[in-house]
Amino acid sequence: MTVLTAVPGATRVPVLFRAACPDCRARFELSAGALRLAIGASRRTTFYSFTCPECGVAVRKPAGERIVELLTGGGVRTLRLHSGVKA
């Protein structure tokens, strides 16, 4: 996942994210609105997802700390997952 950003001080330009489809291997750029980020209690339950614009497959990839930072900083809609366990 690579983030393409605008030049500081320039007119605000939407952030684009470079991504690739593991199914058809296409590479493309997506806007923040085309991505979703789910943050769970563990690495296994923290991921981002999108639909491949080339083949239409739903893609889900793990999101480590750096990816979470990039996506949230770029305006990607975030869903916080709860384990359902009460203390």
C-alpha cells in the first residue's frame, strides 16, 4: 500500500492509495472512499478492504500499524470492531 499525497501548501487534492489485486494482479490507485479499514483487538482482526476495479473481486488484506496510520491519515472510513467480551 502506497499513499500518493498532495504537495504541502498547494490546493487540497484528494489522497490516492496505490493497491494491487492478489487475484488478477492488477495495480491501480484508489480514493479514500473506495477503501474500508476495520480495526480489531488483534493483528488478525485488523484489515483493510476494497473491491478490485479490474476484476470485481472483494479484497481483504491485513493492516499493520503503519498501514492503519496511512489509511486513517488519508481519510479512509474506519470501523472499530469489538470482541463482545465484557470485563
